[in-house]
Amino acid sequence: MDQHRSGFRALAAAGGAAVLVTLAALSPRVLPYNMDEFVHYHALGCATAPLGKDLPSFRDGCGLYDLRVPFTRTWLPLRSYYYIGSLPSAVFYPFWLLLDDPVAARVQGALFFVAFALLAARLLGVSPVLVALAGLVFPAFAVAFLVDEGPVGLSALLLLLALLAVRRSLQAESSSRAVAWATGAGLTVFVGLWVKLIFAWWLPAATLFAVAEMRRHDGTARVALRRHGAALLAGALALLVPLLVLLTSVDIDGHPYGSALSRGRLSAEPAQIGAGAARLVPYLTDASVLAPRNISLPSSALDGLPVVLCAVILVGGLSRRGPRRAEIAGWIVLALVTFVLAATSAFTRWPHHFIFPALFLVLALALALDVSHRPARLVATALVVVLWGSLALRWPSATYPRDSSPGKDELLSFVRGRGLDQNTLQVHSSWGTYYTAQLFGHPERMVVFVKGIPDDREQLQEVSCLAREHGRRLLLISSRRWPRLQTDNVSGILGRPAQTWRFGDWWAVAYETDGVEGCSPSAGPSDEGAAPPVDPGGPPLSTSAKDERT
């Protein structure tokens, strides 16, 4: 009977994972991409578009965030953005290579959620299905894996791996194994900090977890230190030595990487903590606030269900006698500690910030569900299904922020599909389109981000000459209104557009650069052996996307 039950659970878990991946693949139709989903993979975009390395770094260009390790002279692509490391690019590379489409990030996020459920289940000693159910109680938590602005999924997996390694170190029968597992835990935490520096918000909770595990195994701190002193030292060195190297590495402006910590604007002032907490609370109390940078859903009376359901489940778990009650209480304490710590930053406000305290809350919920009676779990499951069904029914009435509107994704797909990324120099005035276009498309794509370029005559002249030198047209991509896009500066330097395409609020405007004046003499690229030019053709047939100006 137990074997049949285990087989059924495995089959159900595999089916659930398949459903999640399928939903992730379809998600762009419901949740358009936002500007931060691809920031983490900037280094991959630079590595796979060789011509990008030769472009000036107007803003967020290739090479702008390279670091030089102490006592060396070589610049290394150790980070993608000023506080995000480049490691996520290596993890994302197989998905990028296999799918070659922005949806790869969503598929990766779904698989990361599955991996999170499996690792958390191992840490807690519960079923992965219960962890997944707990994760779905708060829509913002589950969607944060899918719409990964963090990087959320990778950071969560690294934390769980570190906690598991700490436990294995304390359980090891030999000192050599204990040292090995502790070293692994220290290196994993370092990697988490390299992925993104705000991984440090989890460090106090991870430390408290380690202390609690030592007390559970050894009784007193003195006994724990005597038994595991070598392992603790090995773990500390494995974390601190590479972290010191990373933080003291300098960028092209001579600033150490560690200086990025000051950008968090941390403060222990009660006013700032209160303001930060107030910005995070809606993710607990309002289910419709599940991805505010991607979509805005109408409110509903069911939006308060997550926090009520969470409270009922936790109270039920805490009311039952047994060792699980202390564990549930412990994870709740870690959630509160991390919540306060996250609230100390003036920038705390988005779902990928909420994920830090919410992760421990989800672990507490999973344990509470595990000790609940089967009817209670069935009721909880039914309520979660009702909640998500309500969100789905509200989707047709959803609105989208301008920077994340569906037209942006349609436009970028059109640019790639028509080959415009092969024979133009793309100039993006929006962060949101730049990182996507820089990561996906023809290997010969040339992409720059110049904020407010229609109003900056000097930079407009520079990119126009750059396009001319490479024998390319200039493709200006923006969500500005037409009068603010086709400014006097643009008309004076580039003249009238050669072609235009409009997708919702978004424009793609192509200009010929042969007649651009004020550029240094250039023979241009040789035509010998070059690929035939791609005819961009007219706008798509869809009437919603058709708007030509000549």
C-alpha cells in the first residue's frame, strides 16, 4: 500500500511540475515581461552578441560592470548590474540556448519553483505537494518565481542548499565529513551573495537556524563548539575569503564592489522600517497585488483570503502538541526577523523583496499543513483553488503599466522575426526593451540604451554616426508619444523616418543614416562576403499594430 501511495505521489508531483512548466510557457500572454526580468543575464547577452562589446557604454553597456580582482590587471565579467552578479547568466544559459526566446526565463522560474518545493520538503521532512500548496497561498510568492525580478528562484535554492549543508555537517559522523559539508555551506552562501548582495538579508536567519540545529544536536553552545569547531572555522573561511576578494574587486571607475552596499540606503530608524513594512504588507493582505510591475487586477472580496488562510493554518499547527510546534514557531520567528531586516531599506517595495521573509513563512505553513488533519488540508486546497480561479476570472479586466504593456513584447518579437536586429543599430530609450533585445536575437545584433535620446542632440548624433559607420539603419524603439519621439533633434539629424511600426503604446522607427552629417569619414563595412540585406517589409497585418508614417 505504501509503495502504491508513494508512486501516486510521485506521479502527481511530476504532473504538477508539467502543468507549471506549461503555464510558464503560456504566461507571456497573460503577464507581459517587465524590465527587470532580464537584468540578471546582461553578461550572457554581451557574450552572445560579439558586436555589442565594441559599442560605447552609453548606459548599462557591455563591459560597464566588469570587475578587476585585487592584484590582477584583467577585467572580468563578474557582475551583470552594479549589485547583481553574473552567475545567474551561467545558470540561465541552457534555457536560453534551448528556447532562444524570452519565455525561457519563465520556464526556468517554473522549474525553480519545483526545485524549491523538493528542497524545502527535504529540509522540513514533509511532502513537496504541501510545500507547493503553501507557496500558492500567497500569489505574490509563487508568481515571483515566474516573473523573476530578483533573481528570486536561484537565491531561494541557494539558501535551502546552504541550510541543508549546515544540517548535514552537524549530523556527520566524522570530522572530515563535517568540515566538507560546512565548507560547502559557506561557499553556497558566498555564491548567494555573489548572485545578489541583498542575499545578506537571509544571513541572520541562517545563523539562527545553525544555532538552533547545534542546540538540538549538542545541547549547549560549549559542547557544539568543541565538537564542531573545525567545521565552523572551515565554513566561515569558505564564505569570508572569496567574499573579501569579491567586495574588494574594483570597477572601471575604481570603486570597490562593496560600495554597492551603500546604495541600499539602509536605516534602523523606526520611521523607515515602518514605511518599508507598509510597502511589503499588501503582498500578504491583497492577493490582487501579485506582480505590480507587470499587471494590475481589479480588486475582489477574496483578496484578503491569503492572510486569513495563513493565520488559520498557523494557529492550527501551533495548537497541536509535539515537536513540530516548536519548528513552526521557529520558522515564524525567522520570517519576522527577515521582514524587519528587509524593511530597513528605502528601496524595499517589490515582490522580489517580499520573497525574503515570505520564504520562511511558507516553510512554516508547509509544516502546519503537515500536522493538520486531512479534511483541513482539503479545505485549504479548495480555498487556494478558488483564490487562483478568482484571479484568472479577473484577468480580462486587467490593465498594464506602460513600460510592461503587451505591445512591447509584440514589437520585440516582430523585430526579431523580420530580421531588423541583423541590419540595424537598435537604440532603446527604455530599460525594459533594452535588456530583452540585448539578450535575444541575431548574433550580429547591435543594441544600445540611451535614455531620453530624442532630447539629447549630442548622443543622438553619436549613435547616428555609429550606425552609419557600420552601414546600418538606426532603429529607434520607444513608448513615447509621437511628438516627443519625432523631435526637432531627430528630424534635424536623421530626417524623416524610412519606416515605422506601432504596437500599442510602442514605436519602432527606422531611419536611413547615409545622409547623416557631422560624422568622421568612414569607408563603412565591406560588402564582400556579407550576408544579403534583410528586407524589413511593412508593418504586420494586424490592424492593432498597423500604423505607418512616411
